[in-house]
Amino acid sequence: MTTSATASGAATRTIVTGSAASAVPARRAGSRNREQLISWAFLAPFLIAFALFLVWPIVHGIYLSFTDQSLTGAGGSFVGFANYGEALTDPVMWQSMWNTVWFTLLSTVPLVVIALLMAALVDRGLPGQWLWRLSFFMPYLLASTVISQIWVWIFNPQIGAANNILKALGLEPLAWLQNPDTNMLSIVIATVWWTVGFNFLLYLAAMQNIPPQQYEAASLDGAGPWRQFWSITLPQLGPATVLILILQILASLKLFDQAYQMLGGVASDTTRSIVQYIYEAGFVNYRFGYSAAISYVFFALIVIIGVAQALVSRRRKEL
Amino acid sequence: MTPPLDLSRRQFLTASSLAAGAALLAGCAPGSAIGDSTQTLQFWHLLSGGDGVTMSSLLDGVNGAQGAYRIRPTVLAWGTPYYTKLAMAGAGGRAPDVAIMHATRVNGWAPGGLLDDWDLDRLADLGVDKSTFPAPIWEKGFVGDRLFSVALDAHPFVMMFNTDVCDAAGVLDTDGRLRETSSPEEFVDQLRAVSGSAEGHALSYGYLGDGAQMWRLFYGLYAQHGLAMELPLGGKAVIDKDAAVESLTFMQSLLDGEIAAAQNDYGSAIAEFATGKSGMLFTGVWELRTMQNAGIPFDAAMIPTLYGTPAVYADSHSFVLPHQANADETKRELTYQFVADVLKGSFGWAEAGHIPAFLPVTESPEYAELIPQANYAEAAEHVVYDPSAWFTGSGSSVQEDFGAAVQGVLLSGDDPAAAIDRFEARVNTILTQPNPADPEGTWKP
Amino acid sequence: MSTATLSHTQAITAPGARRRRRPHLPGQKPFGLLRVTAFVVLALLAIGWLLPFLWAIATAFKTETDAASGDPSWIGATGPTVEAFTAILSQGNVYTWAFNSLWTSAAITLITLAISALAAYAFSRMDFTGRKWLFVVVIASIIVPPQVLIIPLFYQMLTFNMIDTHWGLILPQVVAPAMVFILKRFFDAIPIELEDAARVDGASRFRIFWSIVLPLSRPILASVAIFVFIGAWNNFLWPFLVINDTTLMTLPVGLQTVISAYGVQYAQVMAQAVLAALPLIIVFIIFQKQIVKGVATSGFGGQ
């Protein structure tokens, strides 16, 4: 805790190290206006970009959702709630929403469990740390296009590595990406490979923050490594797990890149995510107004989940 | 405060020198060394595989024969991605100078203002007019009174057959052509005979994950019943269920693993026939080059008329002018010249298997000597295009919808009648919607 | 909107804790059965994780015929070759796209950093009307998924005639409220005395910002820069929508959109993918420490 006094004798508020409070020194009235001006000068570049490319599109998007605006420039008349009505009764919209939720469910479990397993193994301090980190995290840095092309190649029904492996095991080859029964699963597999490294690092950091004294004490009491893991490590991963789950769910709901790319730009009814439907409605089918309406239905969903997440976090903090 | 995550000097220097090196490399990228006065024309198309090779050499020929312009082609993935990108470029007003579109897609686009129309007089000055095209092909390019597309070819969906395999199976006649079959049962018998002498299957047909392929075969068979699907905007689709189910069931029966592989995608079907393992192939004429390069002994013919009326499913590759906000007059002029040059030089395109739309080429004696093209040239008389609507045409989403509705029938033995119903329901839903390129019908043809 | 978002705002590092590397857990023999098993499992898992990428590399070094044959061996029957790479590189597209990616990502990074730091400093140190609620608005906007804005943003770019321009690609991506939040938090923690001393000497706000606060913030600025750069480089959706001209495309978009006139050439596709992956792999190798720390401590980079 520190205090200080300026030359003019006015006191400053104290700051607590590590808190998020900021200090605003009191000052003579005359320089207030100048301070305002300077503040706005600092803020202006960001605020202009913010207003132009975030606020205005949100507002204008809402407006568009009440029109029949076309990509080609035609249309644009007011149609009231027709787009929303259509969106909420559109079976493809609900199918896309379901595909997205299903993708989230399918991918979240492996993305958490495998990341935990990886972190638990790496945390043991086995030699070769840099190699493990590289192997697990490197895919995360690849662009979506790159991973999609790699996995499309692996999933090629005739000459891909996946079916080569199946054939070697004496199993029937699969039409991974062409068969509606397996195409979402294929996308999940590629996604898990791609993004698990991120969760792995989060878990690893959490594990490495557990004070080693706890392990020492437990081993003195005779607890073996399994016991230590169950009783010491896992319980303290609560916050990390919650964090990972929230990040995972929010990211999965925004699925577009790899689902679009791995199917070559042509969605199957089982892989079309809600964002892909927004894209198709607007850019493939030229219906900007309708696409905007779907966007806001999706946005509402995200906000609900985001608010729920905030409430959950607050509840946890209070505990 | 958290411990400093400092950027070490070494990291900074490494990063900057790499960035500088990359910039240098980028500068060394192969650029074009063209004369100052040569205009570069951007040309988008969706032709790859055997077609892509042929088009590339056609363009090389055109580029080499004159110095006023140079064509810079870009190939985008066939189907929805191509049309989406082209539409967005047209909407943005900075589209390529000239592009290829399927003739069946044009009438859906024109009302959106995404295309500029062709000046008939300028084309006539260059020797391109009504008299130089077969009537139905020329007319397909019009929306109202305005010409929006100039056809390069007609490319039907045909049957190629391995002459050695078929000869060994005893299904060729004395001319070396396939014995005519005029009913599904006769054709299946012929196929069974072929499967006896083929190393792999009797027939290669790639359809997996490919709505366009499924539609091509289906609609050809449907049209052989003497029918055409009608899709009136704001009304209900006119589909003869019996004929549709019959065609689809027939397709299903071929994919039994003996006559044809139960699940082949486009590429593997091509590969199966090209390596001589199968006796026949259902494909578009655009794969002719591929087969010639593969060195197998083969010929081509129309898909046999199994239901009474000769009908050949086809589409045309046509030149269009994507809308430009500020069209450069010089480039436009050169674009007209380019199209005329390609049409006149389209004999090479015939060599790739397509039937050129430009009559001076097809009526030439050299063309009559092209084998196997001459063996299916009559297909041009029985050409059947997609039913006319804003949402139909090659690479359209309705072909994908068809694929989604019926793939289960072909792949997993689902009920064909239910699949046709699903497809009909989907089409009827679309028919209730206005053309989204022009939702209020404000465009005047 | 920038895709380099801060997905979570709470640091999960306990204050004062340092990363510790334990040679082995207490009470365990270094070469005990459990440990060896763990090592084997770990090694297998790591190899398994590297395999897809290694397989892509192996394919890239095959001839087209070998690749298309479906031969499962790592080296093709005709032996390794660089013909796929030379074919891709001689087409010239990859250079153009890489350069586009480099220039646009750098521009996005610099602009985002500049405007976010300025704004964050204002929120942190300066007093002005509406400060609190404006900050709340900025923070609230973090929840907005960029995917929701593609339609109105595209429409906007159409109106300004900025479709198919690099600025149309860059500008919407410089808005990064999450980065403003992170930077503000960091600035808050800088002891105010350092600035007060300078103010006493009559230094202007900007002078203080530039000469005192920024130099002290190098670590966080570096982290922000790296993650904004990576996010911009890998961003697919917006560049895919706004750019149709193939000479203006960034690397991920070009890879996806432009195909070979020869049809699917597996070795070349893999060669292109490997080349496209290289730049950021190099970035990772150089900036490994920062990246790993950034992800672990602040949840940087969650998409």
C-alpha cells in the first residue's frame, strides 16, 4: 500500500497492489476541460473504429433483419417480423442449430478429457517437455484451411490414411465425410486434434500452480501417485475446468471454418452449423435480410449463454 | 504485477529478419513480364481436371496468337463455391472481366443485376451471331430480349465403354459399337455380361457426396420417359412420381456391388474406368481427355434409351460479363475479341470431348473425323437442360438438395418413393419464395 | 472485429506462484513401473498427435502418382521428390497470398495495438464524463460474436465500395475490446507514482504514455501483438467474404478457394498446406515462451 502527495499538496488515493482499481488524482478545476479533451483524443481512434465497425453494424443489422434486402442490391423494403417468423419456423435453421449443439456436445467431452490426460502426463515432469508441448499445441496455430485440407486428405474414402488403417485392421472403409452418419464425427475428430492443445496448456498451468508441498505431505502420509491425483490434483482443477468448459462451449457454438471447408463449401444437412446457415442464407441465397434475422436469433442464444456463464462464475466466487 | 514476459532482443531480431526476408522473397515472386500496352483480362472459370488442361492450352493459344490482351485465368472450385464467389464479386462491382457460367444458371442471375448483357452488334461485327449457333443453344443465352450468355459448348452426360472389355463380353456389334438396348432389363443383362469380363465392376458411376452427378443420371432417365419437370414460380412442382421413382429405383439397382461399386465418389469412378478395371462409365463428355491420356481402348455413346424417348442430359459452358461498376471500355472491347477468338478456336475444345456450340467448327470436315466425338455428336439433337427456374442449373443448391434427398437410396437402400417426396417437398418450399436476387420483382427483362 | 479475443478475464495463476518443474512426484522412484508406463503413454500420444501433420509432409514429398495410389507407406514407390513444392511455388500464388497475409496481419496488429493502448490508457488514468458507462459498453461488446456481424459489415463495405480491398479486410479487424480490457488492467497495476513524478515535471499526458507507460508495458504489448497477429493471420471468415480477387487473398483464403486447373492433385494440395503452415510454426518456435505463457495465464487466443 502506498500513498504519495503531489507538489501541490493534494492527496492521492492509495492503490492496493494487484487490484484493478485505477487512481485518478484530484486536481484544480481549470484543467478539467483540458483533461476531457485529451481523454477524448486518446479514445477517439478506438471509438471511431468501435462505432464504425461494431456498433453501427449491430444496429444496421437489426434494421436489415426487418427488410428483404438482397445481396444484389435489390429489395430492401420493410417486411416487419416476416424474417423472424420464417427463421423460427425454418426447419433448416433448427437443424443447423441442432447440428451446432450436437457438435458442441460431441467435441467438448474429448476436448476436456484428453486435455486433462495430456496435462496430467506432462505435469509429471517426464523428460522432453518441449517436445510434448510442441506436439500437443502446434496444431492450434495452424489455420483452419490447413487442418481441413490435412484431414480431408486423411479421410479420403479411397486412398486416405484413415481408411488405410481401417482396412489394415480388417474393417470396412468408411465414407467419412460423404456419409451423413459419419461426417459430423469426422469434423469433431479434426477439431479435437486441432484445438485440444489450448485446453492442455490451461490445465497444465493450473496443475503447475498446485504447491508441491501438498504432494510431499500426501506422500509422507503414504498416498501413492493415483491417490495423489484423485485427492489433490483433480479437486483443485475445478476453476480451470469451468473456464475450459465455458470457453469450449462458446467457441464451439461459433463453428464455421472447418465444417465449411471439410465439406468443400457444400453443407450436408448433418454438418451445416448455424453460422454456415447464416452465411448460406446471405451469400449463397442472396437474402441479406433473412440472414440478418437468423444472426440475431443466434446472437440472442450466445448472450443467454454468456450471461449464464457470468452468473455461474459469480456464484462460484461467492462459495 | 506479473513477472515480465519480456521479448528478448534475440527474439526480436530473429523475427524482424525473417519478416524482412519474407518480404524480399515475395518481391522475387514470378511476375508477368508483359508489354506496357498489353491489357490483362481477368477470367474466372470452374473447369479443372481434363477440362482444365484443355482450357489452359486453349488460353495459351489465344494469348500467343495476339498481343493486344493477355488472359489471366483463375480456377475456382466447381459448384456452389464458384457461383457464390462470382455473385459476391459482381455485387461488389469489381468482378473479373469475363467468366464462364453454366447456361442453366444465367436466368436466375440476370434479374439481380449481377451480369451485364452482351451487345449483339459488337458480337456480330466479330462474326458471332445467331447463324453461328444451333437455335436452342443460342436461345438459352437470352433472358427476355437481352443476351446474357454466349455458349462455348454443349456437354452432355454420356456413357463411355472399354472396347476390349466389352468385346470380350460379346456386347459389341460388327461396327464395334455397343449393341443397342431399349429397356432396363436388356441393359442390365448387357451389364451383367460385361461384369463377367471386367476385372472390377461392369459399370463405374461416381455419386457419393455429389448431388450433381446423381441429378444428371436421374434427370436424363426421367426425361427418357418423354417428360420434363415443371417448376412454376409461386406454384407447385410438376413431377411424375411414377417415372421419378422408376428412374431412381433403377439407379439403386445398379449399385449392387456387382454391376457397379456400392459407393464410388466422382474421382474413384473415373480412376476405376481409366485404369481399365471396369467396362463402362457414366460421365460427362468432359472426361474424354482423361481417358485418352489414360491410354485405354474406349469409345463413347449416348446412354441407351431405356424408357422410350431419346434424351441426353446436358448443360453449356457460356461466357458472361460480370457486372462492373465502372467497366473499362478498352478491356470490354478486348473481352469481346477474346470471346470471338476462343469460339473460333474451339476445335481444341471439341478435342476435349465437348460439342462446340460454334457451328463453323462443328460443321467443318475435321470435326467429322474426330472419334469418338462423332459417335455421340447426335446427342446435340436430344439435349435436355435443367428445368427452368431461378434455383436450378449446374452446381445449384437444388442439385445438392436432390443429392441430400436421394443419397440414402443409393448408398443405404432407402425407399425411393419417400426420397422423391422429400425432394418434391423441398422444391415446393423453394417455389414459394421469390428469386432472392430480385425479391420484389423490380427487374425488367 | 478482431478474432484475437480474450475469452476469459480472470487469471488462473495464483498470485505469486511460479511454474515449477518437478523432477518426479515425491515418493516415486524415477524409473518405477508407473513412471515408465506414463512415459510410454505420453510418447505414444505425442507421436499420435504429430502424425497427421507428418503424414501431410510425407504426402507432399511424393510424386502425384504415388500420392494418388493410396499407398500407405511414408515414402512413395518412386522415392521422395520436391516436385509438388516446385509446382506450387512456380505458380506464384503462394507468394502473393503469403505477402498479403503478412502485410494485412502486420497492419492489423499495429493499428489494433496502437488504438487499444491509447484507449486503455484513457480508461485507466484519465477522467472524463461517461468513463464508467463507456467502459461497460466496451466490455459488454466482447460477447458479440464476429459471425453475427458478417452481413451488415459486408453491406457496409459494399456501400463504401471497399469490397476487394485490403483496407476493407483490415479495418473491421482492428476493433478488439478484449485487448483494451487486458491493457487497461495492466496499466492499472503500474504504480501511479511513476507518472505523477513526470506530471510534476510538466510532462504532457502523451509524453507520459509514450515514455513511461509504454516501455513498462513491453511484455503485455508483446503478448497482445503476438496474439493479434496470429488471430489475423489465421482468420478465415471475414477475409473469405470480403476478398474475391485472387491476387488480394490471404493465405488461408487462397488455399481454400483457388484450385488447380488439373483437378485434385493430392501431393500439391499437401505441399501447399505445409507451406501455409510454416510461417506461424516459425512464429511459434521463436515466441514459444510468450505464446505458452499468454495462453496459460490470461486465456489469450480462445477463439
